[in-house]
Amino acid sequence: MNRNSGILAIALLSPAIILFLVLTIYPLARVFALSLFSTDYGFEGATYVGIENYSDLIAQRFFRTAAWNTLVFAILATVSEVGLGLMLALMVNGKLPGSRFVLPAILMPYVLSTMVVTAIWRAWFHFDFGYLNNVLRSVDLPAVEWLFNPDIAMLSLVIVDTWQTAPLAFLIILAGLQSVPDEIYEAASVDGAGPRHVFFEITLPLLLPYLFLAALLRSVDAFKIFDKVFALTGGGPGQATETLSMYVYRLGFRFFDVGAASAAAIIMVVISGLLALIYAFKLVGDKK
């Protein structure tokens, strides 16, 4: 019976295992193999260089700048999205008047495609006719080159990403808030606890796993940001908004240095995997 159950389990899992091997393991293995060669396309005519591609990348200022930009974007985007998601979740969970209309409005940006989102924000960021600069001019403030000022372009990308993806953090945190039993708040009210005490001593500690999950998902997604950068700034001005994903794209599809691009991609995979492992160990630790 046990043997038959094992065979049945393998038979049921085999389609998923095959898809995982074909769509995940094989591409990763091929990219890793390419990262050990100097090549402009594939293995034909490639020259084996070992870890030279990795050492060259680390020595390159452009790669380090792209890595730093990616780190800055991931931190700013994650903090802003989780923070905004927490505020919105507290408002909606607190029986905000008209929440049945507010909830769809909050979720609307998340269901839009990235190209639609970037088109909207490109219009809003327009120097002469954009909504944001018109608001600034209406209060006698100077217009801003949102996408062309090296000091502001990264912040502009963070604003766009926050507007689109903060609803995901909002949903996760709202689910956490609604999972807290009302009896806990009733007991705290009987004991005379004020709103500040309830939030910091009851709500926030119970929300930490949800906040951690939202932060992990958003940080991993923000770390591999490509589409918004490609559509809004192209990595510019200069290299002010070039992320690792844009750097890999530029190496592989503009300069056809597939070996170096593969090495950069493997570095991204390793960092993303480490972020996921942090959550996995945290989850296992909480269960113990």
C-alpha cells in the first residue's frame, strides 16, 4: 500500500517536476555554463574563461553602480510600499467610511499592466504639461525634471513602483489585521489601553510575520526591476537609474557579451535566492 502510494505521488508530481526541470533548472544551468565562457551568442566558438567574467564584473565601475542603484531602489521601494500598505490597511480595517468604494480604488493600480502604468506616469511627469508640475506651478514652486534629473530620477521610479505595487502589501497586511481576534482588542479596552498602546503592544507584534512577508515579496520583486526602468528612463540619465536587470539587458542584447551578461544574471539569482532563504529560515524558526 505504501509503495503504491509512493508511485501514485510520483506520478501526480511528475508533470510539475518535468516543468520545473525544463523551465527553471535547465535555463539556470545553461546560463551558469555560459557565464564561464567568453561568447557573443552560444557555446559554438566560445572560449572558456572560468570565473574571469565574474571577476571582471566586480572590477567594473558600471556594474558596481548598477548594483548600488538596484540596492537603493529595492530598499526605498520596499520601505515605502510596506509603509503605505500598512497605513492603508489600518484605515480600511478601522471601518473607514465608504471603504467599499475605497478598496477598489486602492487595488486598481495593481491590476493595471506595467506599460499602462508607465504611460500614465510619463504623462504626469511631463515637464511642460504634466499633472505634477502643474500642481507645483499652481503653488508657485518650480517645475521638476522628474525623469531627466539624475538626483530625482530614481525617486521618480520609486514613486511609480509604490503607486502600482503597494496594494499587494496592503492586501497581505489587511489579511493579517483581519486575522487578529476581536477578543484581544476587547480585553485591551477593558484594561484601559489607549490606541497607541494597542497598536505598538498588540497590533504591530501580531502583524510582524505579515509585514516580513510583504517586505520579502516586494524586496525580491524590486531587486529585479526592469520594465519600469526600461519604459521610463532606459537606465538614464547617464547611469543614474540603471539597475542590474538593465545592465544584463544592455550587456546581452546591445553589446552581445553573453558570457558577462550570464555572469551578472547568476549574481542576481544568487542574491534573490539569499533573500528567499532569509524568509524560509525565519518561517522555520517561527514554527519551532
